[in-house]
Amino acid sequence: MRSAKITRNTLETQITASINLDGTGVSQFNTGLGFLDHMLDQIARHGMMDIEVNAKGDLHIDAHHTVEDIGITFGQAFAQAVGDKKGIRRYGQAYVPLDEALSRVVLDVSGRPGLEFGCTFVRGAIGGFDVDLVHEFFQGFVNHANVTLHIDNLKGHNAHHQAETIFKAFGRALRMAVELDARMAGITPSTKGSL
């Protein structure tokens, strides 16, 4: 089973994240941030991964440290769970609509961190959740998952819909990238022989 559990403790946050890449979309979240829990659930459901995140952070300051550190811890768990990457498809992509909103996510489990984030939210907050933190979550993830990730919100005039299409597309692209390919069994998907 391709799974991992990571605990990260700092003076700002205490976070535990677990992931099973071969799960069924079961999830449990306790981050203190309802909107983030809703977005993480999109990753689990559409990525068909079992994910659990428990976090205590300095929310009395703001949500920045908590969201970034959840991205970091989730990225570390992902990197451990995916292992040596032999037999995976490596690349994933998805377009996801939600009413008027449409987002595209393309990723490469490349061993190199990189984020290209093309999203201009139509407002600065979603129910008190600062939309800048969407970028911070994904930056934390790619830096520690060693994934190249391109995110583009192509259209939308509802910020909740914009964010939700991003997280749903991310889940579907991640699912595609880590899916085992019977034709690649035991083979590293790179001409270099390593990722």
C-alpha cells in the first residue's frame, strides 16, 4: 500500500497528515478552517485518495502559517507515499468546471518543485478565508512533494467556484499521475532512470 503519515511541529503549528494513494476517497479533516477542510475534501474525493489532516495553528494571528504548513506536511506525506515512482504514469491533467468557473491543472511528479499559478480571484476572501492562501497551500505542497504544478483558472465570477474547480482538478490530475501503469511495471518513467 502506498501510504504515509507525517507529523510536523513548529512554534506556529502542529500538524499530522496521512495519505493513502490507493484509497477510496475517505477523508477526515480538523484544521480549524472550514473552507480549507472543504477544499481538502475535494482532493480526496476526486483523487480517490484517503487523506486525514489534523492541525492546530496560530489562527489568532491569521490562517497563513496553518495553511502553508498543511501544504508542506501534505507534500511530505505525498512524497513518502509515492516512493521511488516506478510504474506510475508521472503526468496528470484535468479540466474541471463548476457552473461558470473552469480550471485546468497539469502536473509532473518530476522530482523538481515548481509552481505556475494563474488565478485572479474575483474577490479577496471566501467566507473569511483569504484567497491568497490557495497559492500558499500549493507552494508548500510542491516544495516538499517535488512536483511541477501548473494551475490555471480559465474563467469564473464566483470565488468559491474558482477555488473549488482548482482543488477538484488538482485531485483528478494527481490521481492520474500516480496511477500505476501495467506497461510501466518496475520502470522509472524517465529517460534518466531516476526522478
